[in-house]
Amino acid sequence: MQSDTISRFKTKPFDHQLECLNKFGRRKYFALLAEMGTGKTWIIINNIADLWSDHDLDGVIVLAPNGVHHNWQLRELPKHMPDWVRLKSAVWSADANKTERAALDELLCGNDSSELRMLMMNWEALQTKRGLAFAERFANSCTRLMLVGDESYYIKNPSASRSKGLMKLKRYSKYRRIMNGTPITNSPFDAYSQFAFLDETILGTTSYYAFKAEYAEMLQEGDKLLDHIKKNMPLHKQRFTPQVVARDRAGRAKYRNLDKLQALIAPHSFRVLKSECLDLPKKIYKTAWFDVSAQQRVVYKKAAKECRLVLAGEETPINKLAALMKLAQITSGYYIHPDSSDPVRIEGDNPKLALLRERVVSAIEQGKKVIVWARFRIEIEDIVRVLREDEIAVVEYHGGINKEGRTTAIEEFQHGEANVFVGQQQAGGTGITLTAASCVIYFSNTFSLHDRLQTEDRAHRIGQEQDVTYINLVARNTIDATIVDALMNKKDIADIITGDIKKLLPF
């Protein structure tokens, strides 16, 4: 990177950000494997600016999780893109209004070679004919294109339509970047598609089948579980032996050769750890225990008996997780009845909701702002209702809030009067900054370690000046404790469902 460019940054860089630009900025492809909150987006934006300034780049497509692609347009580019860059940008929307459509149409006009044109799209757009077609039209209008995969674990499955769509766009690109905390969130298989997108030579094979066989021990013909899986496959597929990873007695997948995989991807990756580059305040973890109500306990015991049968049988992992999810819902005060299209709230008191209210009020009285994360919309409805009854200023962030409403929610919380941000992990867990909070409460958790880590770091990132306290609300003698224990030990719930049933279901 040119030395005179350093003086033209819009926002002051950290040492690790400059190191990445100097080491990788001119490469055709690289993986930015930086922990959440370490400024990945700053690095990519200034890499783009630098390449454009030398006429090496004229167009960029950023693929990001839904909502995060808007954040690039509304927050990240205005904040970090140098003012001297002649930028034209737009956000893809399948149901674009007249103004948004005009901006997208204008973006396709690449007559002015002195402009940098950027298109922000959500990953789901690549799953649609219209979205992929527009991306290809834009890519074809560029002569020096960069493709950026933000939270690139979204393409970890090479057979997914979004992954295939990105591979189609790849042929138009001169530069490729992936951004992620780690390319391997659950298994080494996650790395295949992400690094194949960067360059097919990195991993030494273009066969996903061969890649899986290299890095895991597979079940062999004659294994009972493998036979059971084959019997449940469509007839036309039963002649093929599926690849199923073997597990040890503790239920852990038998992966292998991980040092070899690390050695292959290391030369093409820039790794950033918070502990090594940022002097951030501490993370403090606490558990707030409560007892379920008498009515909840009756429902829970009945559901637990059914769950034991599912866990002890030969059900698929998905069915086992669904059974555990039902138990987790009961501790939040409701359940899903097979004869009802809507969740059924359990009559009587809701101890978890009462405990949440108590903790939120206490934090606000101490002058703190609070984030509350919940898994389901019905939980968010109850949380918001209870807090507003106490005249607490609350904003919501979930799948039912439109993009303008989400932007307003962040602004009101970060810079306005709102004291509580109530969010759904799947909707608000990535790409947003909520450093106004120093208290984070988990009303409920998803079963994903990735979701947990992402949501934790919405508050614990660059800009946070206070210690951040994380409070898990846990019902005694229930699945809540199992879920929290697994996540605190950096495990996915899916990794423990083959374990001791008695430990999963204490009563």
C-alpha cells in the first residue's frame, strides 16, 4: 500500500489494521479472519479505497447477512470510506421502491471509469433468479471487480444455492475477500467452500467428497447408523454411500489432519484476536437462577418424558434438537401445541419474565443501558410488553421490523433515550454495534455457539469503554442449564445430544 495513502484515512487505524493492508492489500485474494469487534470492515473499505486510487479497482459487490448489507450502506461506508473516493453505491432489494430502483439502475451505468461503484446484497439474494441476474449484470459492467463475502460462513455448504451463485460471480472478479471470525465454526468442512471461492488451488482438491474424507474419519459399510440413514434416503440415492462422520464414545466427531488444513489456509489468511490487538474492557459472566412455576413444571415433566424417548431412539439430530427446543420454550412460559397455529402461553406466573424485569430495572437504576437477547418472537413480545408497562424506553430488533425501523432502533439505543434494546439473535446478532450497553441479558439462547459469540460481541467491540456483564437467565433443573453450560464451554448443543440423557434431562 502506498505510504501517502496512510495520511488519507478518514478514521484512525489500529496497528493490526495497517499491518493487514500492508501485508495483504495488493493480493488477488485473502481471508480476513478477525474476531468480532476488531474492525474487519475498516480494513476492507480502506483496501478498496487504496486499490481504486491506483486504478486497479472499479467495482465491488459486498455479500453480507440480511440487514448487515444495509449497515454497509448506512453506517460503514459513510464512517470509513475516505472523502476523496468518488463513490456511487446502492443496496439490492427484491422489492425496491422507486428511489431504490433508480439507484440500482444508475449503478449499472459504468461509463464513468473514475467512479468507484459498490453494490451491497444480502446472501439470500443469490438464491433468487432476479438477485443473481442483477449481480451478474453489475459484475459484467465492471472491468476490475472485487467480491467481498462478509460473514462468509454463509457459504460453508458448497451445495447451497447461495454458494453456487457466488461461484458464478467469481469468474468476473479480479479480487476476492472473505471476512469471518473463523472459517471453521462447527467443523473443518466449513472451510472448503470459503477457500474454494478465494482460489481453487488453496486446499489441494476441487472435490468436496475427497476433502471430507481427508479431514474426518467416516463410518464404514455395515455400521448400524449408516444403514439406518441409507434406509431413510430416497430409493434413487440408496445406491450411494453417504459420508457420515464417526464419533467417539463421548459423541465428539472424529476429525483429523487439522494441522495440515491449518497449514494450507494460513498463508492466505490474516488472523486477528481481540486479546492481541485491543485493550478492551473485561467480559463478566453471571447466572441468574429461578424456579419454574407449578404450572410450568407440570407441562415440563410431561414434555421431558416425550423428549427422553426421542433422545433414546434413532431420531435424526434435527428431531432431537426440536425436542430439546420444546423444553426450552416451556421455561420461557409457553409451548407449541400441535392443534394450534399460535404458541400457547402457560397460565399463571412467568418467573423468567419477572426475573428479567428485576434485572433490567436494577441495571437502569445503576445508569446502564441493557441489551436483551431472545430466540423467539413471542418472547420478545412479552419482554417488550412488561418493560413498557414500567415505562421503560425500549426498542425492538427482529425479523418483523423493517430496515428503516432497525436503523432507528440502533440510533435510539446508541445515541437516544432508549435504555433497552430487545433483539432476536438471528436478526441482530451480526453486523451491528451496540456499545452503549454494558449489560447484556440472555432471556433465551439459540442452540448455536456462533449465534452466542456474535451476539456477545455486539457490545464488546471497538468503542466499548466499560466492562460488559452477561447474565444468563436459567431455570433450575431444566434444559436451560445444559444449554448455557455448553455455550459457556464453547460447544454447540448439537454436539452433546448423543451424550448422557440423564444429564440433559435432570427430571
